[in-house]
Amino acid sequence: MSESEAGIGAPGAILNADTPLAGLDFLREAVVTDLRSGRFDRVATRFPPEPNAYLHIGHAKALWIDYGIAQDFGGTFNLRFDDTNPSKEEQEFVDAIIEDVRWVGADWGDRLFFGSDYFEQMYEWALDLIRKGVAYVCDLTPEQVIEMRGKPTEPGVESPYRGRPVEENLDLFQRMRAGEFPDGARTLRAKIDMSSPNMNMRDPIMYRIRHEDHHRQGSKWCIYPMYDWAHGLEDSIEGITHSMCSLEYENHRPLYDWFLDQLGIYHPRQIEFARLNLTYSVMSKRRFIELVNGGYVDGYDDPRLVTLAGLRRRGYTPEAIKDFCGRIGIAKTDSVVEMAVLEDCIREDLNKRAPRVMAVMDPIRVVLTNYPEGQTEEMDVVNNPEDPDAGTRKVPFARELYIERDDFREDPPPKFFRLAPGREVRLRNAYFIKCEEVVKDASGEIVELRCTYDPETRGGDAPDGRKVKGTLHWVAAHEALEADARLYNHLFTKPDPDDVDEGKDWFANINPDSVVRTTCFVEPSVRGAAPGTRYQFERLGYFCVDSDSTPERLVFNRTVTLRDSWSKIAKR
RNA sequence: UGCCGAAUAGCUCAGUUGGGAGAGCGCCUGACUCUGGAUCAGGAGGUCCUAGGUUCGAGCCCUAGUUCGGCAGCCA
């Protein structure tokens, strides 16, 4: 790549070699230090997903580290698929990952790469190492390799094939590539140190034989490079300066460095950071699969999952996810972030942007006895008090309404400011109403509230200056739209899903009420809303139109509730 | 009984010439309000892992230890 396209000081750069270290996270601090020392004179990062699963919020953290650092320093950013294993990787995941990365807002421009495109170069370099006498073809079986690798506390045993002459290694390796040997028959190994305290240095395998088609290379190859061998080479080829990865690769760094040093090629710097964990959730491919296959969730984009596809369907915005990634910081400490932080991020974003609308989840009928039969009117309602540009809309009002069952108590407890017999409240954006009579059915269930309204209070204020303590949301019974609602809660009942009694597994902590499917009545203004449209249902929470919606019937996903101080009071 | 790494508020993180222990989220209280929302104000909460040492003075420097995490795929 040219220096000019990756130069420091590109438009928008906010960090450079002269930036004071104080206050920077340790990764940015390392980059500044490398710029000052002259180890690098530019910044180039990459996000290297393996196309074998869907991305989750933890990937978003890594992505915003990689992309964010490139942005901050005016450097370049590559999206690179690390597709070195043919048996696990599929085009479907490539497409899904590209969609997710684009959605969260990282821009790789034309810098989309595939590790598999470098296979030929990697092969040539492998030949180099064989010629240098630091790589050899090994005929040990997988079982023997494991056996002879030893344990962390015990040295391994050298392979009997370790001393194979260079010419024989060259011949065998070429024949491996030519397809002369079956899967697993031989490997190419680096000749390092079988007694190294670092297991990764005990003659790691560079190539394995796999007679399988590759999603991009087709049947061209039957030997495939291992991660440790491939990753540093990919970084080197692309001119990456800082190769950020998670803590689990810390023990792999000596090997990353070893390959590059042996080859004598351009040498990027690998730095590790702690991966993200979130309370009340799981974050691994394996567990997502188990949840999907076990029928606990409805797919990888189930709104209860913290996959990016799930969060998107739940109603999360890219801005909220980016904000979250910024808030949680970067460090090397193993950590578990509280879900409340993520929830705060989406509330903060949606509070500014989501139009407000009224919807009733659990209706109770209100009849305004002094409101003329057959009359209706339209109230002018502000769409978003936080955003004057959001405008207004008309909301129909009528003699028969629905309010939330929770908003009425026959025998109200202290500090309950909502409707009760003889009490007056305000219907939001409409009138004051007073409850005159409670109508019950034979079983004692309340079926209707008979109320009077004060025509003088149209719009919500009383000319005589009298105040009410409560304001309720409502919908006009005959004009409301009936819709499905999916009320999502934490997927797990405990902050740590692995916190289980002896003999039980994490499935025992799955929340049986992680989704409550119900119906609701929504004001007619939402008719025809497209999937993905987000609203605040006043006093209830933020909701997003689900892709299961049809022209006839909308489906709403509850993204997150509003903060609710009453529920805390009520618990006491 | 190996190697690598980590440790500051409930959680996540700042604290960089060695001199006042901080922020966000969470929690509590109050004000305000046509969302019990939003907003605003205030509060509680710390053996800076421990013990020694250097220093007039240590979260920060040195030594030893403790606890926790990672490493034994032909996965990444």
C-alpha cells in the first residue's frame, strides 16, 4: 500500500504522535508511543472475523476498537475475513457479517480482504521456512501429536520426523499440496522448542490436510494454514501496524512474532485487550447454537440474543451500540459489564429520536358518561417533546376509551397518583376525567369505568388552575389498532447464567418470562409503519416494528422499558 | 506444580514529573414536570489486593506474597 493513503494526519484525525498519553486507553497509548519511537509512521488496523458465525455485541466492541483507532489517527481500516478453515466457513456468514459491520457504522471503503486470497504467498513462505530448516513435515497422528506435546507443566517430546532433511520436507510438502495424502496423514510443523513453557511454541502445526472445497478457493487447495501461521502473515501483507485481539491470544504473540521474524518480513504489532462480557446474557457461538437448537430462542436474530442481528431486531440503534462501546472502556482486566449500561445507552438515544405514541397493553374500558354519544374529535399532539422538529399529529378522542388496567386502583395505596374512585386525573393531551363508578362482572372483575370529563380542560389544563397528580395514556376504543406486542426481558434470571446449583447447567437460569407475547391497542397514527420503525409508547417503553408484521397487523418488539420509579415504590 | 496476564466505589473505567481518591452506570433522597418519563440538585458507597521497603510524602517506585483469569484443537 502507498504511504499517502495511510498517512497520519488525514482529515478528521484527532490523535497523533504528539498527543499526551494521559487519559488515553492503553491501546491508543501504545499507538502514540509507537508513533513517537518511529516503530511505525502511520496507523493501519483491521477487523478480522472468521465467517463461521453471526457477530455479537462483543464483536462490536472489537470492531469499534479497530475502526475507532484507525479513525482517531487518520489511518486505514481493513475488513478482512479470516477464512483459513474450509469446513466451517460459509458465504452466508460473509454476507451477514458485512451487513452487520456496515450497520454498526464502520466504513472499510474498498478495503475488503480475504485471508484465503493470500494462500499462495503463504505457501511460498512456508517453503522458505522449510529451506531455512525451521519447518518440517510430520507424519505423527493427531493422537500422537497431542500425546507428545506434553502438558503446561511438563515438556513435550520431539517428533521423530523433526530431523527430516530439507529436500525430503520440500518434496513431501509439495506432495501434500498436490493431494497425494489423505486428511490428517501429515502436517507441516514449525521447528521451535518442544520444551517451551509456552505450549504454542512446541512445534506448532502450520498446515493440515483437508480435502474440502473452500467457499472462495473452491477445490484449489487441500492443505490449509492454521490461525497462528496465517494471521500474522495476513497482517503483514496488508501492512497492518497494530493488530488488536482479545486476551486469549496473549500466549500466541511469541509465535506471531516468531513467524514474522523467521521470514524477515514486515512486522506488525499484536496487542491484546479483554473481551466483553455482559450480565444476564451469554456471548459465544456455541451457546447461541444451543439456544437456537434447543428452541429457547427463535433464531440468531431473536431479540433476546445479543447478536447484532438480534439487537437490531430488538430496536437497538447503531448509535447506541457505538456509545456503549465507548462507555465501557478498554483494559486488560477480565470484566463483566452490567446490562443496565447498554439499556441506558439505548434509552438515551431513543429519548432524543423516537416519536411518541400512545398504546395500551392491558386495557380497561372507560366510558365518559357526559361525552355526547357518537361524537369524536381530534387532539393535536406533539410527536416528541425532546425534538421540536418532530412536529405534531392528530389523535382521535371519543366517548369510549381504553386505559391501562394498572392505572386504576379501587383501593389505591399511598403515593398512587393514578385513577381511583372519585379521583380526577388527566388523560394525556386530552381532558381531565373523574371516576364516578366501577362496573364489575359476575366474578367481580372490573369491566368498565364510568367517568365524567371536564370540557374546560381540553388540551390538558384546567382554566381554574386546579392540578391533578396523575397523567394517563389512552386510546380511543373504536379507532385503536390492535397489534401484537412482544415484551422482552432478560434472557436469564441471574446476572451470571453460570451461577447454578450443583448438578445443574446454565439452561436452568433461562428466564421463562424472557418474552411475554400479548396484544395491545395503539393509536391509529402508526398504521402502516415499516419494520424497524421505532416509537416510544408513552409511559411504557420503546418499541420497534418487527419484521413479522403484515399490512393487516403490526407486531411490536419492546426494546426496553422506560425507567419506572413507581415500580420501585410499589415493591416496598 | 510451568508460562503469560490482571487487581482503584456494587459494575465498567480514569487517575503519566511521587503531594488533594475521581467519572459514567447502578442505588438512595429531594426539586420540577401534561410521560411516576426526561431534566436538575444532593447523598451513600473505597484497607487503591496484602505485607514489607525507598521517600518529608506512595494508588503511582522496589521486593516478596495473595487471589483471579488464560494456555495441553490438525479451531479461531
